[in-house]
Amino acid sequence: MGLYVLKFGGTSVGSIDRIKHVAQLIGEQRDGGHDVVVAVSAMSGETDRLLGLAKAIDAAPPPRELDVLLATGEQVTIALLAMTLETMGYAARSYTGAQVTIRTDGVHGKARILAVDERRIRADLELGRVVVVAGFQGVDAAHNITTLGRGGSDTTAVALAAAMKADECKVFTDVDGVFTTDPRMVPEARRLQRVTFEEMLEMASLGAKVLQIRSVEFASKFGVPLRVLSTFGSNGGTLIAPEDGQEMETPLISGIAFNRDEAKITVLGVQDRPGIASSILEPVAAANIEVDMIVQNAGRDGSTDFTFTVHRSDFGKAMQVVEAVRGAIGAQQVIGDNRIAKISLVGVGMRSHAGIASKMFRALAIEGINILMISTSEIKISAVVDEKYLELGVRSLHSAFALEQDSNLSDESLQVN
Amino acid sequence: MGLYVLKFGGTSVGSIDRIKHVAQLIGEQRDGGHDVVVAVSAMSGETDRLLGLAKAIDAAPPPRELDVLLATGEQVTIALLAMTLETMGYAARSYTGAQVTIRTDGVHGKARILAVDERRIRADLELGRVVVVAGFQGVDAAHNITTLGRGGSDTTAVALAAAMKADECKVFTDVDGVFTTDPRMVPEARRLQRVTFEEMLEMASLGAKVLQIRSVEFASKFGVPLRVLSTFGSNGGTLIAPEDGQEMETPLISGIAFNRDEAKITVLGVQDRPGIASSILEPVAAANIEVDMIVQNAGRDGSTDFTFTVHRSDFGKAMQVVEAVRGAIGAQQVIGDNRIAKISLVGVGMRSHAGIASKMFRALAIEGINILMISTSEIKISAVVDEKYLELGVRSLHSAFALEQDSNLSDESLQVN
């Protein structure tokens, strides 16, 4: 008899029929004797509808009032889901973030959860009720309604699971779990039964978007086992949890993430002295441009080349910003390329194994793919290549590392979207 | 410099353009140096949309969850209105019923307001802010969201005005005020500048529906001057307030109310003994049929006739209920008529003047209108007539009592819808 926090996103509760389906999934958990707390998003389209109303008033509506407006989206869902559960014979209670109470800071639109009062939920569970909580929202110390920002319902679910010390937080989405890479690009891509928090963070930030990254950080911080699974499928999804010391051997590589919307900017002939990197990046940051990779080679003759990547939509602006400081930092030239893509191997196993990088570079070389940039972390190796080689690169690496095979594969059938 | 509570209904805030118009009206009050608290309803159509979602789940959804759902309607409006005010340069803050706090009992769907905490509102007013409060909703002692039932936003406005000791509660609607009778029936109908609470209660319950009756009772109880005026017009509307002792003479008759959806049921030859009336009405009440007029003549030969009226849609059911008890009470026969209408003269002035009734009956007789039933109260005389005589009756009475004339008429021009 476990305690589970279930989270359903906007697509999963996008219509009355879908809400009924979600209620059935919840009912199955109850029938199994488990206690269930549910966090839900607004019905798909509802948040955009509300935003549209606000934008008709002001392109930049007052943040406090925007939160009051947007918070109604989840409130509608909790009421409808609790009704459906009750109609099906399962006792249920809905709560807004304010009612729980989910206490946040006062940063409207992207508030951070400070504390979850679990007493009211606990009392309902003891009475055999399903507790349905509005995701994405809370209240600050002055009882103002706040929202956590888009995707914040995942964070709500994890925060509830942490506060309740739940056995697992199950996030239901429209995908079957986390895959070795995007199945639309590599049909052989395999669903992972388990990844570590660290791998998930690298995969998520690199573009394999399944979970909001903040919720993974949150789950990692509080040690909440997180399971991603499909609302409409029947397999066990992917469990995101700490590295399992029990297993004899973890796989070298868990998956291949990629990002096609990159652009790179190189400042050539920069003086090789302290403070140059910040002289280049500070005006970039001041222009609200997010920087992804940063690479600087060892210099020679007192000068070096400095390269960083940005989102492709920021390419033009970033070029202008850097060009404007070129003289001041004594650089020779600024060159850029906005037709690049990044491919990353991710796996906690690479920490204890040598040779992953050389095997990766060899596999790309065999296909004639030139590597433009390289960057590594403890559990990740990223290579930037010409955009036209993206699919070929991902497929050849997936095959080279035999990711379609899994020695730990259970007798479950694979489900690939 | 006054303190005003303004209330805007669903039609007045039914679109972004209308919300902007409402914000302008509020801004004019602020520009005049007044403090302003606003109570608003859900945008027109929104409550029905939400009800539709609930009904798709269950014909009788759980009341607690229905309240959670419906309360989002007003929450959307307060956010949009506060945004609009801020965008126009007027500092504003929105509050849900729970945030105010508006404390109610726990009767979901028709909760009664127990207390209004005015401290937060007062603090905002001192900071020069317009306070925008969600009508129709509150919270019970256990922080469950409650609603006051349809039209409850009027009650919210009056409760806020009472708590704040406001100078006036201005209810903006789509009519210009309270008229001597329905202008669609009598083009000469005149807007009343002032009526008493008692007259308004009689007019409202008799079909001249402008304000929710509970809000008038509330205003009367707490002595809150209530003004009804049009969101889209420019006249001063109608002030509903205690009888003004200053005036030399109050008019005999303030207005003529009428109701065409009536049906009457007569139990003939009832034994004239105690308990008979309740024997007839108890099963009617048990069948959830509301009774309007009740008339019993003085009996003769130990028997009498007992007549009551119900809403026309309840006629068939009421006939069945009474027929079922006919034998037990020893009545001879039950007869009914569902093509009747009621015409009522209302006026506090009739308390101190004789002859109103005879003048009324004579006016109807001149037109050949037979009176089927008569009932009177201190400030009202009602006559039931054949439905086909309704318009003729109302017009002849309007003319007989010269209601189109007003000795107190100011130099404002008359506005008749």
C-alpha cells in the first residue's frame, strides 16, 4: 500500500472525456489500495485563452493580476476532476494552491515554492479521499496568488511528493517515457526503464524535453523517485531515480540528446589575458541572450579564439553585441555560423569508462562528419556539427553504442511512439 | 470625497471592450476624489459555460466542487478589470472572496455571508488603490470555497458597502433604474428617482426584476443606500433608501408590478376548521413548489374555498398534489386556471391614504376587467385577472394614478428604454 502523487498535464485533461480517463487511472490506484494525491494542469488551450484575454488589455499585463487570471485554469480542472471521481464513487476533494497551502515567494509568474503544508492533505487521505491539487500555483506570505511559470505543475507534483514523503511521483504525459533518443529520428530508439537524475537533467537541458527541468532538480534535491509515463499507454514508463548501487553494471551511455536550433559565434585573435571572457559575455547577458556552450582553446602567441553558442533566434543580435565590443577587447575578427547542431552522449556510466569520446568521434568520422566544437562534462560529451549532418550523426551514434539493445530489458514489449 | 461600492454584472463586463468601459466609469469616480471598491460578476456566458462542463460529468455535480468551478468565473473578471485599471494608470488590486476574507456558512451553492473582513480593503484604499472584489463567492470556516447562488454579486456588493460603511452602493445594470412599470409595456413609464427598501422588495418579488431580492433585504437591514443605474446610460438611476422624512408628501403609488406566469388552484368546499390550510400546503411545499398568493374567504355553512397561486410551470404538478389530498381533507372539488396574471400597486404612501383600492378596482372595472382574486399588504394591493387583460390593466392603472407625472421630477431628462 503506497502513497503516490500523480501528475496530469494539460493534454491529459484536455476534455471531459480525457478527464474521465484520468479519473479511471486514479481509480485503479485506489482500487489497488494506494493513497493518491493528484496535481493537474489547466485544460490544454485554457492558459493560452486566458493569456489572450490579458494581452487584449495590455501587452505586458501587471504580473500580480496575470497570476490571479491564470490560476483559474487549474482551478477549473481540479473541480472537474474531483467531480468526476465523486461521480465514479471515489471520495475526492479539490484544493487550490492557496488552500493547501503551497507557500511561495512573491515573484509573480515564476514563483518558487518555499513550503507545502501537508496537514490538510494528510487528513483527507486518512478519510479515504483522493486529494486533487491545482498545479502551477501557490500563495505568497501576503496571500497573493502566485504562479510557478509554464510547466510548473510538474514542480507542484514533486513538491507535494517531497512534503508527503510519497513512494513515487508519477508524471503522466503524452510520451511513453524517456527514450535513448528521439524515436521520430531514430525508429530503433528504446524506452529507458531507468535513468539517473543527473542524466535526466542533461537530457532535458539538451532538448529531450519530457519534464520541466526545475522539477527534476527538485526531485533530485529531495530524493523523490520520479516516473514518467503515458496517460494513454500501458507500459511502466521511465523511472528517474538516484543511481542504483545494486546493479552490477550501469550502461555506458543512456541516451543521445540533440539540439538543432543552435548558432555559434567565434571571436578570433583575442588577447589571452584574465577578464577577456567576461568582457565578451557580459554584454551578451545584458542583452538577455542565453549562452549554451562556451569553448576556449589554449592560446598561442598571447592570443586565443573564443567561441560560444546561442539559440539560433538570438544569432543576429548576439553578433551585433559582440561586434560592438570587438575593438575594446582587441580582437581581430568575429565570425559566426547559424547552421549548426549539437549532439550529446549522456550517461552516468561514462564516469568509470575510458574511450567513450574516441569511439564517438570515430563513429562520426566514418560517416565523414566534421566536428566543429567539443565540450564535455562528467556524464556528457557534446559535439557541434554542421546542421545537415544531425540525423546522420545521431543515427550512427545510436548504432555505434548499440542503444537499441538493453541487457536489463524486461519481458515488457517495447513501445515506441 | 465619498466611499462608494460599485457593482457590475456579467453583461457590463461581458467583453474586453466592456471591461474597458467599466474601468472608465471607475476612473471617473477616482478622478472625482472618491474611494472605490468594486464587486463584479463573471463575464456573461462564462457561468453557463462552466455549468455546461460540470453537467457533462454529472447532472447533479457535488456542490463543493461545483463552487470551486464556478468561483473561477468572477476570478477571471477581477484580474482583467484590475489589469485594465492599472494599464489606465489607476492603482488597483483584485481579491477573491477567500482573499478578502468574505466568510460564509458552508451551504454550497447558496451560502450566506456571515462576516466581511474589511482590513485588507481599507489598507489598499489608504494607498490610493481601487479594490476589485470577486462577487458571488466566499469561504466557509474550513476555507472551502462557497458561492452565494446566482445574482449573489449584488449581495457581495451590499455586504462590502455595509462592512466599509460606504456612502452608497451603486449597482450598474443594463437598465436605467427602477420604473413605475415595465417601459416595454407602458411607454409612458417613468424612472423613479427614489423608492424605499420596502417598495423595492415588493416590486422585485412581484416581477420587476432589477436587483436580487436578498441584496435589497441586506441593504435594508444594514441601512446601505443602494443606487441602481445603467452601465451604458448617463442618468442618476434610482436610489433605494429608507423613507425620507424630509419630504412633504410621498407619492401614493410608486409603481405597478406584474407577473404573467401565474396559475391558481382553488379547493372548493373545504371544511372550515383549523389545520386545513396546512394540510393543503404541506404536500405542495414537500413537492418543492413555491406558493405565491394565498387567499381564503370567510366561510359559510362550515365550509369555505381555499385558493393559492403558483408559478405556471408548476401548475400540473400542484394540481396532482392537491387532488391527491382532496379526499383526506373532505373537499368537494379542485379547480385550476393557468391563464392568469397578477397586477400589483406598490407604494409606501398608501399606508396613510384611503381609497387606493377602490380607485384601482374602479379603473379596472371601467375597462371591463373582472378581478379573480385580491390580496393586500401594508404597501401593496394585488389583483389577479385573466391573463389577456394584463397589458390593458397595467396601462389603465398607470394612467389612472398619473404615474407618468412626478411632482419631484428634476430637470434631468427622462430616459426610457
